[in-house]
Amino acid sequence: MSHWISQSHQLDGLAQAVGAAPIALDTEFIRERTFHPKLALVQVRAAGGEELLVDPLAVTCGGALRELLQSPVLKLMHSPGEDLQALQRGWGVTLAAPLFDTQLAAALTGHGPGRSYQWLVEELLGVHLEKGETRSDWLQRPLTDSQQHYAAEDVHHLHALHERLDRRLTELGRGDWLRQDCERMVQAAHDDLPDPNPHLASRSAQRMDPEQQLRLRRMLRWRDETARSRDLPRSWVLDNELVVQLALRPLSRSQFDALLDRHPRAPRRNRDPLWETLSRPIDEEERAMPLASEPDPALRAPLKAMQAIVARHAAELELPEGLLCARRHLESLLMHRIWPEALEGWRAEILRAELMAHLP
């Protein structure tokens, strides 16, 4: 049975009740119309206890739960990337390690990548969960009985999943692998900063000359800053297709206005700031910016050889290849000849010697 919490004092005894035991944690949030996830519900459960459904619209600072989340108590969560962002945005919570991600633990123990909570509960615990409230409006009040039941189920089985998965991680000697990846995940949520070179992630940039890439970089950085400050999805600020069109050639103000007038999703309110972004003089920092380039044909063979190394180790370890080493990290290694930070730790112990030996 779950309990609805809408007043801070209802959480006052939570820390004492939990003690050092792991706590199961989940959130519901809405993000369709915003840049930042809007925290709509926080679910928490101590081992053997009942589910608490905390209303962040009423308990606006998190109360005693906020302190608990920033303490070294083990938190059990499933695929918590966006949940960490929602907690940080909604309650200002900087979640403290340790964290146990059941989705990641499942991948590290041979259950495959990206397994849903429902899949794991059914596969490991033999319990079937309904998915009916996945796209629910979690900001409505009051929540329906069905919504509350669904939300409570999301934390009800986390302790049992943790017990099974942690035991298997110990048997495989991979408990430290999970710890390293979860610590990196927590740190990434804390360091949610704009990418200074977002053009490098655009495939369109690979076919652009330096001047075009400069315009693309300016617009993508401006879009990100505007989306964050106005709490809007990036595509609502500036459409991807329009970004590329504006980057391809220098425009006069009249040509710029004409292009925006023809585009159905062009910004209206931000037309002048966008023009100022595009038309300002080039500064020294921009002259030194890194440039995107198409893959070097000469690197295809070593990339293929490196992918084969990753595939062999992944098969031996029964790990998803993408979890062990993503293609983009191999491309980065080949291009810069520097071991990627994302592959430090347990991945380096497995892969570094062989992959570095294959650098041309």
C-alpha cells in the first residue's frame, strides 16, 4: 500500500526509518514542452517498507528526503539519467553516490542492453506489470488510483532486483564495473553544461567548409543557450533544417529575412538576436575552433579491426558491444590518438593494450 505525501513534516522520520539500508527511488516528470524535465512525482521505498509518493508540487524543497538523497545511502534506480536531471532541476538535489542502476546492472550481467523495468521484473521475478500509465499526465491533481498504483510499482520491486543482480555481479567480479559507471552517471548529471562545440556532433558539418561550420556552431550554441534560458525544446527555438540552410551561405539581412519568411517553423520573436549571432565579427576563439571532417578512408581498415576486437571481447564477456565501447569512441581514438576518457576504468583494462596497438 502506498502513501501520498503532500506535506514536508510527513517525511521527517524517513531518514531515521531508512538508516543505512538501500532506498528504491524513481520519479515521474514531463518534458514534452520544456528543455528541462519538470518534476511531477517522487517515489521512494525503504527495504520492506511501503511506497511513499511525494508530491513535489506541494513539497517544493524535498524536506527530509532531499537530505537523504544527498547522503551516502545506496540508491536503487532504473535507468536514472533523466530522473537525476529532474531531481536536480525540481528540488536542487545533487544526488550523492552510491547509486545502483538496475538497467545497467542487467546489461553487465548478460541480460542485454536497454532492458525495461517491466521486462526485468517479469524475467527475474516472474511478476507481470502493466504499462498503461507510461504516457500519463503526471502533473494533474489528484492523480488517479491507476496512476498511483503504477507509480508505486516502479519502486516496489527494485530491492528484489538489486538482490538478484548484485549477487550475479559479485559472482562475475563486476561489482566495481557498475560502481564506476554509476559514479560517472551521477557526475554527468551534475555537469549538465552546454557543449562548446555542438557542430562536431552534426553529420551535416562534415560536408561544410570552415566558414559554414562557424555559422553552424554559432547557431547551435545560441539555440542551446536560448532553449535553456526560456525552458523550451531546442527544436522549438530553431528548427534543425533551418539551421543547416542558414549555415550554408552568407546572407544579407534582407536574404536572411526572406529565408525565415519562407520557412514555416522559423523563429519570429528571436529573429533579431539570431541575426546578430550570425553577423557578428569572427573572434580569436572561433578562429581556433575544432572542425568536423568526413571520416578518413585510410582509417576504415583500422576502425574495422578495432570493432572486431570490441566484438570479440563483448562476446566473451556476454556484454553489449555498445556498452563495452561505442563506435564514436573508436573514431575519436583513431582521429586524436588519445585514449578517450569515457573508456577509462574497467574498459581500459580490457581494451586499451589491443586497441592502442592497432593505431596506424
